[in-house]
Amino acid sequence: MRRRYGHAESMSFGVLPSFAAFSAHIHSEDPDEGRPYLAPGAKYPMELTGDDQRVAVKLKLKPSGTGDYGKPRYELTAKQLYAAIKKMSAMFDSDMADEELREAAGSLASSIMGTLGYEWI
């Protein structure tokens, strides 16, 4: 289910639009910032620690370097980002034994979606 509330594209928790719709949306202008959520050709940057880093390791994401305070830095293309969010959502919906990792996957996916102008409800 999808609805628009204010500026956010709102949908049920864990639901993703098609990649084409996702790509079009994230490259569109963020009305609050006056620039795209993610500029075409740019990579989405993340510096992760704790359980979020454990999620990245579980998904076999490759760090692109080191960020502030030695945190692993990841830079994902739109396609890589979409795939990672999809996998995080699947982890959250799974019955994996590691409850903290499962919850972290859902939280990280939701946080990323929030920065891209989506709201999972």
C-alpha cells in the first residue's frame, strides 16, 4: 500500500517500489533540500558501527574505505542500495535466531529509506 503524506512517499513497512520507480524517486528533487535525494551517478554513503555494521557484513557489503573514527565506509550505487534494502527487509521478515541482527536490519533499512524521502508505516 502506498500513500503520499506531505513530501514523503509512504508505504507499508518493508515494501519497496519497483527499481525503476525507486531510481526515479531518489534522483528527483528533495523538496526540503532543493536538490536530488541522490544525484544521478552519485553513490549513497554510509559509515556503520555496531549492529548496523553486523548487518553490512551479513549482506557481504564491501567497505570502500574508512570514515570518521575508523568506521567502515560504504558507498553504494542506486542498484546496490536497492538490493541491500531489499535484503535487509527480508532479514527483518525472517525467523533468524539472532533477534538483534534481525531488528538492526529492519531499522537500518527504514533509516536509509527515510533519508531518501520514503516513510515505512
